[in-house]
Amino acid sequence: MELPSADQLCFLAGLGVIAAVGIIEWPVAAAIAVGHGLAHSQHGKALREFGEALEEA
């Protein structure tokens, strides 16, 4: 398992802060965090590369 990059950790920390303050609800923050994690996963990179290849074709 890899640790997230510094940028991703800052994003997640900020998301936690705004959820703790009450600007957004915890379930919304959790959904955003999961989506962020999926977008930056290896699987997401493969899908982006596939999409780029389709655009070039």
C-alpha cells in the first residue's frame, strides 16, 4: 500500500477540516474522499490513458 502524495494528503486534511467545522456533512466528505481516491488510483490512470487513446483515434 502506498501513502498518498503530499498534495492528496493536504486535500484530504482540508476536506476533514471543513467536515469537522460543519460546512459539509460527513457522508458528503466521505463520498468526495472516495471519489478523489478512485480518481487518483492506478485503475483511474489506466482509464484516463484509454480515454486519451480513444480521443486520438
